[in-house]
Amino acid sequence: MSTIQLTKTPSGNTRTIVATWPGLANGDDGEPIKFSQYADKSVQVTGIFGSGGALLIEGSNNGTDWAPLSDPQGNELNFAMAKIEMVTEATLYVRPRVTGGDGTTNLSVILLMKE
């Protein structure tokens, strides 16, 4: 429905940066972030999932074609509850996308990237 703008915040360490997408509702996606020099990534999802709420972390190397990213065990980063996971793949772009929920769905995604 809407593309939610991201906020980039220095972490206080020159080798890491934090990207945040607040207020993601059902059908929203996040503005893609392009920081390929940051190979290590972890993602935290918080907020209200609502009925059937789900959020997918996707990656792309061309900014057009998107695919689900996975955790180190090979599971898709498809969140149905609040938690933190590592991101396995190194892609040029990363974005969150809400794939389910209801009128109460209100999620925030925090992506920590480390060189």
C-alpha cells in the first residue's frame, strides 16, 4: 500500500549503521536500503502483528526483482512474532514487506549492518 521511508542512524561505531522502518502496516513495504559494504546484518521486528500479521525481509541485486532472505539455518526471514534474526545473504538492496495482518498491524523493523 505505502512505501515507508527509512531512517539511518549512526551507531556510535564507524563500522556499523542502523536502519529503521517505523509504522509498517498490512501491505506496506520499506524503502530499500543500499549498503552492500555491510556484510553482516541482523534484523529485529517489534510491534503489533494483528490477526495473521507477517513481515518478510527481502533482498535484491537490481532493485526491481525481490526474493526472501534467510537466516543461517536456511529459513525464510518471515516474522509472525517479535524477534531478532541474522541475515545470511549479501545483497545490494534490503527491504521489509508486510505480507499479512489487519487494521491493527503496526510493525517496526530495525536492521543493524556491520562491515
